[in-house]
Amino acid sequence: MQKKYFTIGNNFADKLIAKDSSASNMKIWLRGKYNIGVAYGYEGNVEKEIELIAETIPYAQKMGDKMFVANANTSLAIKYGTIMLYKRAYEMFLISQKQYEEVGTPEDMLYHSLAFTSALASMDSLKRMKSVLDIAKINLDLIPNSFYEGPYYAELGLYYGKNGEYQNSLNALNKSYEYYKENTSSFYLKLLYQRYAETYDKLGDFKKAKEYTLKYINFSDDEHSYSDKTGSYYTLAKFDAGLKNYESAYNYLKDYITAVDSIRVGELGNDMQLLEVQYKTATKEKEILALKNEKSEAALALQVKKSQTYLLGATASILALLLFLGFYAYNDKLRRARKKRT
């Protein structure tokens, strides 16, 4: 629905800048194009989102709108990270970091730095991740009671966990939890449960790891993919086995196998749908080819028939000409014979 209205609005903007491409009208058009891209992203079409956002950047550069360019480049970096093109994401983050350093506020730098650390964590680039977190902390200290305090400590906890500093990780996660504990529907709270479980697992505290895994899987938004559930059931089985709760571990392992089977059935269903589409396409192509052959044969038969008609017509014309010449010669011979008699 968002995409529909954004598209309608951008169509008006297209007509507007066709008549008057002033800076104010171009800004309306740019934001409309950008928002359509974001709407595609909400639908899961990240490639289209990247395409449309990338289209806006040259226009914004030409207009000298440096903040728009920095925001667009950061958005592209985040989206490249989403589709696991981490090298490209890293390059885009470096570009937008320099742009924010030139025109951004401390809040802009915080937003950028925390998005950048998530990509660096996926790349296991821990040294660079810490340096970007340090930039985030400098800017966080400039903003009292910042919204970004919770996300900052969540990312810091992730860094310490990946670096093997598990107590520091728990301390950072606790600070983030203090920020979110009243907001029971926050996505970050769900994320914190997962990170707590991972850290306690590394510490060998399977009881705490199980406790936070259950909080994660039973989170109020109930938005878990099959892969989330599969991984959670497996880790719960592992934690109960570590706690010598073998019956419970066995049951979780059965849940894990059921979830894996569900994924395989889903994948099989997708494969079957793909094969069905391919089969129908091939059948359709075969029908089209047969139709083309049929048309070609009909056209050839028509051509042969036409050729035969032309040949018969030509033969008849030649015969008629020969008959005419013969009749003319015969009459001429009769005239000469009459003249001789007289």
C-alpha cells in the first residue's frame, strides 16, 4: 500500500519537475523516489530498493545536497550488508562516514557508526568494529539521554562476546537491557535475549543460556523464521544435555528434526513449484514451436498451391497463345488459297 501511494505521489513529482525543475521541486522528487525504494525494501525486494536509491544520488550530488547523499549512501551500505555483499557494504560505509564527518550531527554519526558495526560484526572485522564503536561513544557522550544508548551497549556487548571478553559482554548487555526492560515489545530486547544466550553458552552456564533462549523463542512479537526455531531447538537440546536433562534434550532434538523436516518440505515445495513453472514453460514453448511449424507447413502448402496455380495459369496462357497463333496462321493460309483461285 505504501508503494502505491509513494508511486502516485512521485508521478505528480515527475510532472512537476518536467515543468519546473527548481531545487525545491527536485527535493520533492528525490524524496519521493527514495521512499518508493524503501517501500520495495519493506516488500523484500532489496535489489529494487538499491536500484532506486542509487538513482537519486547523482541528482542530489548535482544539487549539492550533501546530507541526502550521506543518508542514501548509508542506506545502500546497510542494504548491501542485508544481502551479504559485505565488501561492497564496507566500501559504502567508508564513503558515507567521510560525508557525515563533513556535514553530519553527532546523532547522524551515531546512526551511521552503529549500522557500520553490525556489518563489521558479520565480517568478523573486530579491530575495525572497536574503532567504529569508539567513534559512536564519542558522539553518544555529546547527546544526553540519547535513544542510541541502548543500541550502542547492545553492539558493544556483541563486540566483547566475539572478542572472548564474556564478562565485559554481559556488563554491556546489562546496560542495554536497563534501557529496554520497560519496553517489552522492543526488537532490541529480543536481540539482547539471543546475545545473552550466546554469551552464557560460551561461559558454560547452560542454565542461563537456556533461560534466555526460551525468552528469545517465546518473545511477544512471535516473529521467528523456521531457521530461528530450528537453531533455537538445537541449542536448547544442547543446553539440556549439558545440564544432564536428557529426556528434555531428546524432546528438543525431536522438535529440531521436525523443524528441519518442515524446512525441507518447504524447500521441496518451492523446488516443485519451480519445476512446475519450468515444465509449463517448456510445454508452452513446445506448443508455440509446434504452432510455428504448423503455420510454416500451412504457409508452405499455400505457397506450393500458389505456385501450382501460377504454373497452370502460365501453361494455359501459353496454350491459348499457341492456339491463337495456329488459328491465325490457318486463316492466313485460307486467305492466300482463295486469292490464288480468283
